[in-house]
Amino acid sequence: MLKDIGYSDILELFSDIPEELLLKDPVDIPGPYSEQHLTRLFQSIAAKSRNTSNMVSFLGGGIRQMYIPAAIEDLMRRGEFVTSYTPYQPEISQGLLQMLYEYQSMLAEILAMDVVNASMYDWATALGEAVLVMSRLTRRQKIILAGPIAPNRLAVARSYAEASGHELVVMPGTNGQLPVSELMEIFQQEKGKKKSQREYAGLYFEVPSYYGTLPDYPQPLIDAVHGVDALVTVGVDPISLGVIAPPGDYDADFVVGEGQLLGNAPATGGPLLGIMASKYDRKWIRQIPGRLIGATTELESQEAGYCITLQTREQHIRREKATSNICTNESITAVNAAIYMAALGKQGLVELSQSLADRAQYLATQLDQIDGISAPLYGPIYAEFVVDFGSITHEELETICLERGFVPGTKIDGSGCQRLLAVTDLHSKSDLDAFVATIREVVS
Amino acid sequence: MVEKRQQAHWQEKLIMDKGRPGRRAHIPDQLDIPHASIPTTWQRQQPAALPEVSELELVRHVVRLSQMNHGVDVGPYPLGSCTMKYNPKVNERIARFDAFAMMHPDTPDIAQQGNIEVLYRLQEVLKTITGFGGVTVQPAAGAQGEYVGMLISRAYHADRGDHQRTKVLIPDSAHGTNPASAAMAGYKVVELPSTENGYVDLEALAAALDDTVAAFMITNPNTLGIFEPQIKEISKMVHDAGALMYLDGANFNGVVGMVRSADMDFDIQHFNLHKTFSGPHGGGGPGCGPVGVADHLVDFLPTPLAAYDPDKDLYYFDYDRPKSIGRVHGYHGNFGIAIRALAYIYRNGGIGLRKMCQAAVLNANYLMEKVKQIKGYVVPKATGIPRKHEFIASPVPLMNDTGVTAGDIAKAILDYGIHSPTVYFPLIIKEALLIEPTEAENRDSLDDIVDALREIAEQAYADADSIHAMPKLTSRGRLDEYELAKNPVLSQRQSPDS
């Protein structure tokens, strides 16, 4: 091949690189390894971690290890999807495009919102982008983040907002609840100002919150926010919406959340699936970040087809004026989520959703019966809740639980031994009972 | 004659339009425990209108749709600047190991030592490959890596009290993410023209550099596949002005193992592990966009970093980093892609990475020489200079002679079972077809691409209208994108007239 194109040495193809820069030797990385050697190496690395199938984990806080049905695990390996690029040539990418359109459509039904984009990186970055969208639409710079919110999501929201001059006002509230009266007061004050002098672009809160709690039904609060032309973004756990009222019902403008819960592995924290949804508004859909898939037809027939649309918002066309810099997203996890939502179906989502509420309430009730333990510390809860384990230290609790094969949730910053516990559909009744028995033994 | 390929053409209804009431696929596990009550005001009134299909219906639906999709596993994908190389299956299997795939990232460090070790090892090998002093794996994609790089630039200049640096310089041939990321970080973007040969214009650079410039973002090899021969001089000019050198690593496949970024005096670089190091692109994502920095910027990297304590022989996440820019991802970025990349790097070793790069460059130059000979094509800029991993072919003569454009060629080549090159990018070249074959395609496959392009050109000269009617063998013909952009239908829930 080299001779065919007039060269005699491969290094001639690098003759344009200054001699002083060209490495004479390979970089110092071991290998090449055979497939067997490579597999053994990674098996030995994996063996240094606990085998998750022998561990009962109560970790949540945004993502959870959920059961992945066999059919989904099998389908999510289709090389035609996994090894494809962004579907910029729709004629040869209809399969992926239709799957993504189905993802958008099914999630829209769950959220009761009209528009869902084709994915963000994760919940935290979706929140960061939602802050920027609310600011662009209102031309105001202050955004309130209210109620219990995970520290990692807050940190990411700051990274997205503050470099470009936005101000995040964090109002955590007490007892796992939204600080409704303070919020009402802020928006009433805004109401008294001239439109041009209003400062608040919007409000963000989570249902359920980071502490697993459901706030008071937020309709009056949202009406107050809308009363000053500000916007509301709600963060959700999509599984909860089988039994809990969806954000579209209480007039949320934007929704963010974590789609990992819809059939994707936790994967040590990524790839995840950032949910970004909005009401349908001709102005708003031109401000949403990320890719949008739309339904259309062939030019020459009425046969249905799908393609990326409204690309003029995106970085490859608008460059520094784009709505976001996002290009690569999390498509394959959105495809997995689409398959999962279809597999659960109308009845399955309700049942799964209820079954998590059942497990959480059962576990909290059992733990609460142990002397010195308070569970749930704040309510009402859905699938996650804060437990006060009393006088034991986090380290002691973690060590003993790990020895017995349990991960006792996540440490909550603050006084004492308070931890966030989450249930999943992997938990059997005997898992829950065994954990309660272990805790009873540990704290007594 | 090169073979054309008929893609599957199923008339597959939307999944929501299939099935019947009461049909089920996955039935959730129910425990024998009391039913929890949801507060009345919070109870959902109407169940979400999800499909009601059987498992077999769903499996057939997804398999049929997959058959209407092109991937590297199906055929060549010479999409420039995207590095659509083969994604080795062994990496997929390793990424699925239970301890990696099913681990919650908040698991105590002691119970996920191997997972932290994977991140640590990847940080270390990327340092070795580039000569940098520190690496974070947290950014979820290349664009987020760019954003992190810009935040690091802000933090570095602020730390020195250099607050007047508000501008970032970017060549006109750059990827669109560069200006978008710089703008998101609050910088003003100044676009620099390229020279006739596609290089950085040193005079324009000198004129633009002053104490208001924070960084110069550059892609090397650039988006024409051309290496900047004066990169050391450029770095010196930028550093003398007190600004930082940022390398967009999207085109790293053209130099990996041959040149180290630190030797070119770059301060910051992002990697696209899903390009250079074989993470599957997943239909547009996930990616993984680690950032490497020179020693003086290590303190500003995102938190946490994977770290190792040799005394205790323990891996841990280091949160004690007071100058850090903070977090850009809820957890540790796309671990699933990071581990595939690490497996790929070890599978190749230093020796293999060098060979891989050489093969990618050979393939690009072979293809360039062959395409150049096709009537109607030119290869603009930098004549006689070898390209790195990609090159631009421009069918301007063909368009002038026949009216067939780069966009038409992109559609016509789909009928050969070959994905189109990147079209109309970079913006500075007329009728650009940016072609990147990667090292993964063999000579037969490269010859197929050349033959397809030649046949299309010949057909254009013989009967241009027939090209406008292509593709014909893909699952759908050309779509009405214009009407859709005018009246976007973005979900089935959205009523058409809303």
C-alpha cells in the first residue's frame, strides 16, 4: 500500500512533523497483551472489588442498581446500535432514530411533558443546563435551588452556572421539606417589582427530594413563580412516576432527572442518562440543549421517517452562540431506557413503582422499631429515606455491614449517624429482613 | 464494479402503536409485604400511556429496527473527525464484569478497590502517552472536557490575579464545540483565520495575542488532517503572551504514540476515549473526555481524582483539593467507556499504539491518493504534504460540471453500504468531504470506498439527476427535514397543532 502511493517507509508519512517532536521509541506502556492475558488482568483487578451480586446495597441518591430484565440485556448489545455514530445521515440510521423518538415519546408520557430531548450526560449536568435555559428564557441571572438536593448535583450546577455569571441561591429547608413560606415571600416581593427589575429566573426542586421526601403539593408555589414570569424546573426519579403525580400535572416548565433507573446498569457512575424535558413552546424548544429527534415523512412518499431536527441550536452550526456545547450525549442508554419502558408497559410501571414504595415503607417501619433508630427521619417518603442510626459511627456501621454483605446507604453530611437508604426491585423480603436483623444486632 | 447493498426496509410501526390492552412483557417482582399508601394529593390519576406488548413483540421490534441501522459492525464508517474504528468485543465483555458494571459509585472505597484502580491506571497511562503531569477522567464527553479545560484556564488566571484575560482564540477550522465550550465558560471567542495551506496564521495570531487572551484552543492535527509544523513556535508565542495552549484531542488518532502533547508545549488537552481508544459511539454517546494538564495546572483538575496510597496499598478518591474547579459530573464520568479504553490501551501496548497510529495515517493517505485520481475531485490545501489520520476531498469540479454536490455524494454512497464522510466541515473548505478511514479498515474495504466514490462521479457525469434520487437502498429515502424544522413533532404526546 505504501509503495502504491509513492512512499517506501512509513515514517515518510510523518515527515511533516518536526524531527525533535517525533518519538523514536514506543511510549512506555506494557503490552501488547493477548485476549486471554487481558481478560486475566481485568479479572484480577475486578477481584479487588466486592462482587455486587453477593452484596445487598441500599445505595441511591440519584442512581440505583435495579433489576435489568434478560430481554433488555440481550437487546442492548445489538452492534448495529452500539457501534453507530450520531444519526446525521437519517436514511441509513432509521432504526436508532425511531428508538430515540420512542424514548422521547414514552418518557414524555411518564413525565406528562410534551418534549423530551435525546439525552444529557446525567441528572447533575441536566440540572446545570436547566439553570442556563431558565436564565436565557427570562434574561435573569438568579436561580433558587430549594429543598434537599444531593451535594454532587449542587456542585455540578455551580460548575455550569457560575463561570458565566449566574447566581445560585441555595435554600435547603428543614425536615426534608421545601421552605415554602420563604419562597412565597421571595416571589411576592418579585411581584411588587417592575418586570424589568425582577431578578429571579426560576426555581428548582426535586420530587422526591434527595432525602426521599415528598414536599407539600407544590401548585400554589408554582403559581407564584409563574406570577412573576419566572420558570420552574423539577428533578424526578422516573420510576416514582408510576404512582406519583407527574410534573406536567402541576405545571412544571422543565423536568430533569436520572434515566439510569430505566434499565441501565449503574456502571460505577457512568454512562448514565440525563433527562431533559419541557413543555412545548415554539420559543422554548429553540432554547433546549442537546439533540432532538422529530417525526416526519419521506420527501417522495408518506412513509414515516425520523431525523434529528432543530440542529440550528447546536454547536456544530451555531458555534459560540449555541444553546450548549453538548455534542456526544448518552444515546445508547436512552435506547436501553426505551426498551425498558416498553417492556414494563402501562401496568408494569405502576406495579414496579408501587413495589418500591412498599419496600421502602416496610424497611423504614422495621428499622424504626429498633431502639435508638429513627426511620424515616423525614416524611412522607417514596423509595429512599433518611435513617438516624443513633450513637454508632459511620465507619463502624459501614465496616460491620460490609462484613455481612450489606452497603448501608450513603452518609448524609451533618450531625450523628444519618444515612440515606434506598430500596430497589432487587431486594427480596429476606434481604430486607436480614438487613434489619443485622442492624438490630449492630446497634444493641 | 463495487457491490451495492440493500438495507433492511421494515415498515415497523412505533412501539406505542403496537400490542393490545393487557399484554405484558416484563412483570415486576412483588413481595408479600404491606401495601404502602401514597399521600392523596400526590397520587397519579392516570397511568402513563406506555405500550402494552409481549416480550416477543418487543424483541422483534428492536431487532428489526437494529437491522435498519448502520454501525461499524455493519460496514465502513469513514466519518471524518469521528474516528469510527472497530470496537473490540473483548472490551465489551470486560466492561460487563459484575464488579464494574453493577457497582454503585458511592460504594465505600474499600469495597471497590478494583474500580478505583481502573480509573487510576487510566490516569497514569494517559499521562505516559502525553507527558502531562495530571489527568482527570471525569468529563463525560469531549465537549465537556473542553469546558473543564476552559474552567481550568479561568481558575489558573484568577489564581494569578490575571483577571483581565477574557478572550479565547480559536482557528476558523475548529470543531464547533470549541467556541461553544469557551462561550459557556464565560469567554469571548475570537476567531483566527487560517493560511492558504490550512495552517495557523502566525501573523494573525501575533496580532491577536495580548494580556486579555486567556488561551489558544487548537486542534492538531487540524480538521484538514494537517499537522501544524510550527507548533513549538505557536506555543512559545502564546506562552510569551501569558496565555495557555489548549489541545483539542479529537484528532489524536493521527499522532498517538508518535508525538507527546507535552513536548509540543501544550498546557491542557482533552481526549476522546470513544474515538482514539475504541469506545463504541453508541449512536451518539456515551463518550468519555478525560483532560490532561501540565504540572502547573494539576491543582485545578476536577474533584475527586483517583489516587493510590503505596504505604497502605489502597486506592481512594482524593477530595482534598482546595484549588479544584469542582465537579462537572455527578460521579466519576463515563467509567464504562474508561474501562474499555484502558483495555484497548493494554491490548495494544506502547508498541501497538504506535503501529495503530501509523496504520491509520497510511490508510488516510492511501485513500487520499486514490480519491485524488477520481475525475471531478480535488484535495485542497497543503499539496504534497502527507495527511495524518484524515483528509479532505472536495468535489468542486464535479459540482461545477454536473451540479452534484458533496451533500448528494454523501447520500449516494449510503447505497453502497458505506456511511458518508463528514460533509461541509470544516467550514473553510468548499464542498468538503472529510474522510477518516481509521486503521480498522483493510485494503479491500478502502478500495470499496474509492470504487464507490468513482462510480458515483461517473454516474454524475452520465446522468446527474439519478444521483439526486439516491439513496434508494437504505431503509428510507431522503426525508422532509425542512417541514419538520418548521413544525417540529418531537413526541407522540405533543399534539400536532400545539
